[in-house]
Amino acid sequence: MRKSLLILFVISITCVSYAQDTRSAEVRKPPRPQYQATKKEKKGFFDFFKKDKKAELKTSQEELIAFRKRVSKAYAENAKVERKVVKHKKREAKKGEKFHGHKRPPKKRPPGKQKFCKVCRIKH
């Protein structure tokens, strides 16, 4: 009887001592942020034939770099279009505004016979 009480006492002491130890020596790392970098596909009937593609989890820094690449590409395309527009405007300025986009001056018709011009959008 004493032996069984002694064993029970030792087991209870060890259980209590392990139960009190809630702190570990290692510092837990915070979980990685999860962004929806890729769109998930809908499951179909025959999807068990396909291999599962793991969605890549990106950090905020990686997302920022990818965003800046997209913006710089769009900026370059817009800048290209703007350069063309400026070039065209310079050419028009050299020609002169007196013809309003015509190569030669348009015909002058009497007020009753004037037509709407599609090039310069005025009647002449």
C-alpha cells in the first residue's frame, strides 16, 4: 500500500511539474502573411487526374517589387504614346494652323453652299 501510494505520489509530482512548464526556450516565429497572389481554380469532376499546384505565398516586399515592375512597364508604354503625340503636335505646329490639318488651304464657298469638313470639323 505504501509502495503504491509512493508511486502515485511520484507520478503526480512529475505530471504537475511538466504541466507547469508552458514556456519553451525557442521564440515562436509569426506566421507568414498570406496574400492571394494566384487565383484558385474551381474543382471539376476529373480534377483527381491533375497534379495539385501549390499557390505561391509572397511576402509584402515581393508583392511590392512585382507591383513596381507592372507600374513601370505601364508607365513606359504610356510615355511612348505621349512621345508620339508630342511629335505629331510638333509636326502640326511646323505646318501652321492656317490650314487646320489640310495640306492645302480649303476652298472658300459662299455661305449657302458651305459643307462640314471632317478633317478640321468646321464649315468652309
